[in-house]
Amino acid sequence: MNLVLDIGNTNAKLAIFQSNQIVKSEMTNNLSENYLKKIINKYPIKNICCSNSGEPLHWVKDFCIKSNLYYLKVNSQCNLPINIDYESPDSLGSDRIALCVGAHAQYPGNNLIIDMGTCITFDIVVNDTYLGGQISPGFAIRLLSLHNHTYHLPKIKPEVLKKKMGKNTKESMMVGIHDSIIFEIEGVIEKYKLRYPNMSVILTGGDLKFVKKTLKNINFINPYLLMEGLNYIIAFNNEI
């Protein structure tokens, strides 16, 4: 069995795989050595694969060594089933790499992967090669920016949109942020589809619930794409 970890800016997500099937998945804001010990005592874990867009947790590698587990930290130097064509590969987030590998494995062909998280990332894979993409602020960052840079606008959390027009300040903020993100994403899709007409668009990430009913031109919605990508990477490395 494989345990995959995505250590993000806010929480850590984990999934346990038997071959290509998810046996268990969960999220925690309290990842620790004891937390991992409970998992490996319950499941016959052999390998741990980790992506990290948040604070580095070097103890995870030490834990794997002590526990006699194979450990793989994803980065651009790993053995990967895709090529990386990026001017600064060392700065490319391991979460973005895993998403692209997951898309490449699940949806062969040219792909635009849109990850709705703390940031919104857009990544392009064409002919088995990662070409680059773009990054913009997500829902929470945009809402917090409105609060931080004005005197009267309140601090609010993202919600699923229920109205098309705000009837109070909170609703007006949410509608404004929602629509700006929708128009941005649809514009990005149009931009890349003009260049790569046969491209599939894949939506993933924790904030996809805010946009999935509104967005157009989405071919696949897969909330587990990153975890599946990590699992494919560790399987690919074990095959070499």
C-alpha cells in the first residue's frame, strides 16, 4: 500500500492507495509523527510520497527512515512520466507536478489543469510535456484583500453562491469575487484552447465547490487528482 501526503498552505491531505484505488482519504491540520504511526500500524504501508506547497516538514523523511518505509519527495528532479519544460524547474511546486502527472495518467492527451486552492493554478501539458502555466489568488485571498485594504468591508469566508446579485455587503463581496474568478477562468480556457484546440480541461482542488456549477467548458472534475498523481509518481519510480 502507498500513503500519499499533500502538505498545503492550510492543511495536510492524505490518501491510502491499494494499487490505483483509494482505500482512505482525509484532511488534518495536526500532522505529526504519532498521526503517521497510527496509520502505518493500521495499514500495511510500504511507500510514502509527499508533495509540499506549505511549510517544509523534514521530519517526515526521518520518520520513513526509522519506520523502514520508502520515501519520495516530489520535485522536478524525480523520475517522472512527463517531461518538464520550465525555465525555473526547481521552483515548480510539487503539487503542480503531481496534478500534471495525474492528468497525464488519467486523461491521456493535451490537458489544462485548473486547481482551485489557496491559489488558483493553471497548468498545461502538451505531448507528454509540462509547458508552464499561471498562478492567481484564490477565493480566500481575494476576500481577505478586500477586508485588509478597505476600512468598512468585513472579513468573510468563501461560500457557495446563492444569488447572482448581492443584496447586502457580504453578498456583494461574494458575488464580485465569484464572478471575477469565473470570468478569469473562462478567459484562460479560451486563451489556451485557441492555441491547443484538442485540449481537455480538468478541474480540481478544495475550492472547486464554489465554481463547478457555474463554469463552462470543463471536461473532467476530479477532486482527488493530486493524490492520484502522487500515487502514479511513486508507482512509476518503483517500476524503474
